[in-house]
Amino acid sequence: MDAGPVSMPTQPKDQDTDERFMGRALELAAEGAALGEVPVGAVLVLDGDIVGEGFNRPVNSCDPTAHAEIEALRAAAGRLGNYRLTGSTLYVTIEPCTMCAGALVHARVERLVYGAVEPRSGAVVSSARVLDNPALNHRVAVTAGVLEDAAAKLLRDFFRARRARTQPGARDD
Ligand SMILES: [Zn+2]
């Protein structure tokens, strides 16, 4: 018999859910941009609820590890009183770096959903493939490209504005 469309990668309902949580991550990214930070936002979801969120803020916090993903993982782990975040999904607007991909494994995050790829420092499909390392004892499922245009636009606008500001002779605010 005709098997029909057997491969349905994402049900519409799941896609709506992913876009809703990514929408919140994008809001957080914009908060970071307003503070002069490279705009990246993240939320950690467990059982349908946001249990941690954050945005990239290494400059303002004087903390090189203060990436959006780490902020969301810290907030969630503190709130739940558990350093393992088993069964959770992390939403982040941009492909994670090596540090953050590693942190997802340490936290036992079940699923990663990201928006735009980061060709230089991205460590899921771009410059490295940390989550594919066969030596790791934990697998993270990955969904890419959710609201990627909005995530990439935030970054583009941020860097364009920064370049304009740092142009010699350009007005500074
Ligand atoms: Zn990172």
C-alpha cells in the first residue's frame, strides 16, 4: 500500500510551540542589544514552561562565560535545585559555541532548538560539531532554523549600528 508522507519532521503544533519559545528568546536578545551586547537570547523549557532564561551579557557582567545559553542554564538549575536538566529543551537564537554546546551536554539537555547558524564560532554544524562527538555519553536532539531570519536580522542590525558608531568622524549617539 501507499505509505504516504511517512516523514513528517515536525508537527504543526510542535512548530508553533518552538516559534513561541523562540519568540521569547528573540525578545531577550533585543534586551541584550539595548545594553550594547551582541544580541543572543535563550530560554530553557521543561514540561512546557520556561524555567530559565537569559541573554548574552559578557561585557556588562565582566564574565566571559555569560553567554545566553549559560545564563538560561544557570537560572534553570538554580530554580530547580538540580544541576541536571534532564528532559529540557534549550531555545537559543543563534547556533551555540563550543562552550555552550558542551554545557548542554553537562546539563543533560534533551533537545536544542536554535535559529540562525553562526558560521565562525558555531559548534553544532559550522566550525565544529561538538554534539556529534562519539565520545560523549549524552545525545542532544537538534532542531535548526526556527525564526532564523529574525535572529540573523537582530545580529546584522546590531553590527551595522556598531560599525556606524565607530566610523571615524561619525557621531557618537
Ligand atoms: Zn556560547
